Amino acid sequence: FGGSLGDDAGYLNNFPFAFPSACYVMVASHVGHTPSGAGILSASAITKSGFRGFSSVVTAANPVSGCYVAIGG
């Protein structure tokens, strides 16, 4: 997972494999012990092969790490 690093298009995250028909749901969460450390995480442009991830606080000096679970078929 990553942040936009100033790019309005978001950070492209590819799933390890593409789902045959669609990704039904995807949940993202930050990695770490400080809940406010990731700001607000969001995802858009969710397809069967990946999604674009965003964080409200990410900068080049303050990267945000995250993880996700995706369910599709």
C-alpha cells in the first residue's frame, strides 16, 4: 500500500493475481501503533486487478504503510 506522494491519481496497487470477474470488496488499514499516523485512508478505481490508494497525511518524508484484504470472484 502506499500514498499519493503528491500525485492526484493515487498510488497504484496491483493484486497478486487478477480476480476472474470482479473485486467485490476491499478493506484497507494502516500498519503501525498510532491510529492517527495514517490519517484517512481511501481507495478508488477498484478493478479486478488492483486499486488506487490514498492517504490524507502521506508525504515523501512521512510515508504511510498499509495492508488490505480483497475478496472477489
